[in-house]
Amino acid sequence: MNFEFTEEQIMIQQAARDYAQRELIKDVIERDEKAIFPTHHVKALAELGFLGMLVDVEYDGGGMDTVSYVLAMEEISKIDSSLGVIMSVNNSLVCYGLEEYGTEEQKQKYLKPLARGDKIGAFLLSEPEAGSDATKQHTIAEDKGDYYLVNGTKNWITNGNSAGTYLVIAQTHPEKKHHGINALIVDRNSEGITVGPHEKKMGMRSSDTHSVMFTDVKVPKENRIGEDGFGFKFAMKTLDGGRIGIASQALGIASGAFERALQYSKERKAFGTELFNHQSVAFKLSDMAVKIENARNLCIKAAWLKDQGKPYGVASAMAKQYAADIAMEVTTEAVQIHGGYGYVAEYHVERLMREAKLTQIYEGTSEIQKVVISRSLLR
Amino acid sequence: MKILVCISNVPDTTTKIKLVNENTDFDRTGVQWIINPWDELALTRAMELKESTAGLIEKITVVNVGKKENEGTLRKALAVGADDAIRVEADPKDAYYVAVQIAKVAKEEAYDIILAGIESSDYNGAAVGGMVAEMLDIPSVSSVSGLFIEDGKVSLNREIDGGQEVLSTELPFVAIVQKGISIDPRIPAMRGIMMARKKPLTVVDAVEADVLTGFVNYELPQAKSACKMIDEENAGDLIKLLHTEAKAF
């Protein structure tokens, strides 16, 4: 057992912290208010190597381990979880999926620019009528011999407009149910793709979420990932890793709110003394600290299992469910400690509270994580 | 052209210092160590110069006088982009001792430009850079806020009262740099962090040197008194308090 981080892991954590606290903080409130996509930050994080940090150096990635990724995600999300989700989708859904299951040609052509951050990726699984029940894919990828003809609509797509490469999950053999689903690499500029308007969201408003419509979009056969019918399994496997990213994002939202609440409690006075000297506040902070420590340990454990090549699906579900749920609790308490100030944008915690809510919903709701966890108990 | 950047290993600037051993030392438990902020800016400028003068700068070396635990800081400097690092094995006690060690390193490799932060953010001695120049018998320029190389010629901007002066100098020289030498310290990229482990970090023995000063003990600055708020309707009290409490007039 060893709880020490390596020199490299600490350096990555510091690099992420430096960038977040020096740069992201400058315009995070304005970007949230006006729902502005952080193009310049995405470019800067790409240059630093954060967008493809898990990808092997051979494919132009950072070659870092998942533990480093957790540390970086936490630091970025403490300040701006919109950047956190852009980073998470690119790293742990799109790049991971391509690196793990793509062909050499697919990696050369699609993974490398994504790992460099020259392009960013999007993962298109959810549909208007297929959220938690991802087996019910209405998007059709009809087998036309040497290409697939894709028709349908995808919903809630992170990086929906800004992505250059889509990984699209679609049904080819409806009679085989989820065994008939395929995963396809689709160029964003393909003819027949229409991106819907920017969704007006409660939080993470700086990330661009869109619906994407496919009308007779031709996708070459060589863009299919894995064997015919591998798509559903591909999506589930990829989401196992994705959960570590979102769990770490939730952790960052919680610890970001906690740090602000702690600082505020040491400065603000009420009834003649700093808030922290009131036990009702000190105990709240104590509870928050314990929850964050637990969430961090769950995230690191899941990441460590993945790095060791051991099964991590259940561990990542536990990390995601717990971190998301405590992010909601901790951010709500952070607002409470701030009182009226907590309810205004300038103090950040109201935004973090709005952002926390999404972590309980996307990439598998907290309830779906419980399905994964409880099923593992029966095995 | 070769550049040597002197790196001091200092506690993170937000560290709360707690004095121990009858105020002769401070508690190092849990302290995060960083590159001295001015040295970090110096290194950043060295990197910028290397990148903008294709091929002119052969290498950038970072040097630290200290114990093994300082290597994390040197590794970070390598991750930022320095080509190699030298650690002089010693537990330095004063500026003169450190300057003797750096001067020796600088002489052996014949560095053309030696950059030192104007001071370290822990002891604020502001002495090493000047001493190194004197020991090497080369020019030193203090308070440098700009360093440029054009057509192989070096020019430096120096802060003076109410303005700036522009100087030129022959190589080699020591530039004692301050804020402005570069805008923001460079954040190491993933690739740099990966490569840092493979870059050479050489440990050399210290040479004999006198310790000319010794610390008697430390004192923490007086805690800032709390901010006193005055209600709008009692604005007149402000004058009274400024006179009686703050003794401003």
C-alpha cells in the first residue's frame, strides 16, 4: 500500500491548478452567464497536453496514468467544470474508446488529432427516447455494403457543435436488439449532419450541448469500431472509464466549493467572531471535508485499478455515484455557509451548486450507478 | 550560447510559517516547496529566448544548492524546459556560501548568461546574483525587467526611478531579474513532465566556503489588526479613530 503520489503526478496536479487558478478563473463567471464556449482555454489546455493526457505517446498523447488524470480533473473542475467535462469527454470517452478498440488506421487518422487537441471529440449515445436505457437506439446505421447510411437524432451531446469527430452509437440489426448496435467514427463535416441549437442549461453553461440530427449520412465501413454489433458493448466499456472522469469532476466541484466556504468562514464575522468559531459552521465544514476525502479516495482507487489493468467498472460506478451525490450536498452547504453572498454569482458557490446537479445525471445517473453496483453484489 | 538559471527552493508563498526550536527554525511539516517565483520567471524568459533565437542558445541549465529533497523543484524546472540540472550537495547557510558554489558551477561550464532572481521569496537576501558576478569578475546588471538578444547582441531593460534604462553588455554577465522579465511563469506541459525524468540531473560536491553570516533567531511579523467598519451615519468617527488609534496625524 502506498498513498504517496509520484513526482510526476504532483507536477500534473500543480500544472492543472496553476492553469485553473490563473487563467480559468478570469472569465469563468462571464462564460457561465453568457454561455460562451471556452475556445481559447481548450486550445491552451491542448497545448499543455491535458486533452489527450491518457493517450499513449505513440499516438501523440501525454502517456499519463489515470491517477494523474483524476488529480488534473479535480483541479480544473474546482474552478470550471465546463472545461472539466470537455476534457473528460475527449479523454475518457472518445480518445480512450479509439485507443482501446480502434484499428491502427483509425488511430492514425482520428486518435492522433484528438490526442493533440487539434480536434475535440464527442460521444453520441443519448437520444430523445434513450437515456438511461441505452439499448433503445432509434438512430439507424443501415448496412449498404461498403458504407453505413445513418439516420436519427442524438440528444444532450457535449461538444456537440465544437467537436470535429463524433463517435456515434446506432442500431444496424434491430432484430438482434442491443447486440445489433454499432459504434461509428463520423466526421463532423459529413453531409447530412445538422447540429441543433445550443441547449440553455442550468449549469456547465460554458460547454456546448446540442442535439445532432443525421439525415442519410454516409459513413465508410472502415469507420466502424470493432466487429459488427460491438457498439453497445463498446459504449458500456467506454462509459466505465468515463465515470472516473465525471467522478473526479464532481470531486473537483465539491472541493472547489469547500475551499471557498472554508476561506469565507475564516473571514466573515457574525455575533462577534469568525463563522468558523461557531460550531454549527465548523461541523458543517468537518462533514464536508470527510465526504470529499472519501470521494477522492474512491476516485483514486478506481483510477489505480484501471492503471493496474484490473477490473474497475464497479469501483468507477461507486466513485461516480458517491462523488456526484456529495458534490450536490457539499455545494449546497457551501452556499448555506456563505448566506446571501452564496446566492450571488460573484462568490462562485451558486454556480458550483448548479454544476454539481449535472454530475448526478450524465454519463449514468446516480440511480444507474446503483444498478451497476447492486448487480455486482449478486455475482 | 549557454544560459545558467539559479533556482532557489522556497516554501509555497501561501505557506503559514510556524517557528520552532526557540524561533531558530520553522516547521517544515506539510510545506509545499516551489521554484522561487523570480527564478521561475527567469527560467521562463530563458525558454522564450531559446525558442525565439533558433539554434543560438545551445542549452539552459538550472542549478540549486541544497539537499536531495530539492530535486522535486529541479525536476519541475526540467519539466518547464531546462535541458539539464545541477544540484550542489549542501545545506546552505548564507548567501556567500551559495554564491561560491554557483560561481564554481558557472566557471566550469563557461555559461554566457547567468540569471538569478532578484531575491528568494523566503529569506529575501537579494545577494547571491551580485556575489556570483563579483566572484567570476564579470558584469552584473540588477533589477532587470527585460532581456533581449538581437543579432547576437544582448540588451537589458532596467527599472530606475520613474522610468527604465536600456543597457547593453558583453558576454558573459549576470542578470539579476525581477518582475516583468516574463509575464507569467510557464506551466509545464504533459510532454515536458514526461521528459523531465529522462533529463540529466547531476549532483556535485560542494566546495569549501566560509559561512559569513548566521541566524540568531526569527520573528513573525505582527498580525494585521482586523478591519474596523464604521457606519455611514457615524462617518465622523473615522477622523477621530485615525487620530486616536491609527495616529495618522
